[in-house]
Amino acid sequence: MNIHDILLQSDAAKLGEFEPFSGTKVPIYFDISAIISNPRYFDIITDMLADKIREINPDKIAGAFTSGIPLATALCLKTNIPMVFIRRESKQYGFKNAIEGQLESGETVVLVDDMITELKHNESFIDAINSTGAKTINFLVVMDYNLGAKEALNLQNIGLESLTTFDDIITTMSKRGILTKQKAKELISNRK
């Protein structure tokens, strides 16, 4: 079973017009909750992500709040690499932390989330990690929307790994008759 089988069988890839973040519109929405709610699919997806984590071999895995937290937890258990999770902003109570868990200066970190659109929606996570003296070396997601995040991350010497991309899932939908070839071509060209 490949990533596209899982996304389509679980109904995690939904067609329509969606706004995953304010100001960012996409014609397909990746719904991680459809995968998290299915233990078999979640196990397979996190096995795929764990293989990538093992290749990168960071000191820590960081789960981006909120969807990255269950992914990072599963990856921590599968790889035996410790994890932390990162809030969008510091709590206003308790220790007022943005990072939950122990992150030390000099450690290398892979940031994990369900998807990435534009880097601006994830910069606070990277800033929180780097403010500790640790270094974000890679961003690992299930789906990359191909909206320039990879190029923006490369400028910061941060890699981006994904199990699939917007273009790949649209192409697969076309090959499987879910979308016409013309519609797939329009969706890919209009997004860029």
C-alpha cells in the first residue's frame, strides 16, 4: 500500500476549495484526522515517516502543534529518538513555554507536521527551536503543497522531506479517474 492508496482510501484527500491557513487557498485538503482515526493507516504512514527520520538521524523530533504532535509521538516510539512539541506561541500560564520537552543547545532537530503550504505558517516553530541553540535541519511532512516552502527552507539550510506532494496526489487522482486530465492540469497550473 502506498501513500496515495492511503490518502484516497481513508478520504484524507478532499477536493473542494479550502483555506488551511488564513489567506492560503487550496483545491484539495489533506485531512490528517482521517488517518489518525484509522490505526492501520496511521501505522503505515508513520512507518514511512520513520524510515525518513532514520535516514536523517536527528538528535530530536519536534512535533508542530497540533497535527505534528501525534505524528512525532509515533515516530519517537518507532525510532527511539526523543521528541518535543512546539506551540505556535508560548503558553500564558505555568512555565509559559513554547517548547514542551527538553531541547538542548547544539542538538539537531527534525520538525514534523502533517502538511506544509507556505513557510510563513511554520516560521514560529523553527524560530522556537533555533532560539534554544538547537538547529532545525529538516522539515518532514506527509504532504507538501508545492507553494514555495521547500525553496524558502533551502535558503535557511533546512531540508524538506514529504511522503507526497500536491502535484503527485492530483496526478494520481487523474490516473485513477477521480479527476479528468484537464481538471488535474488546471489545478496544478492554477496553484503555481
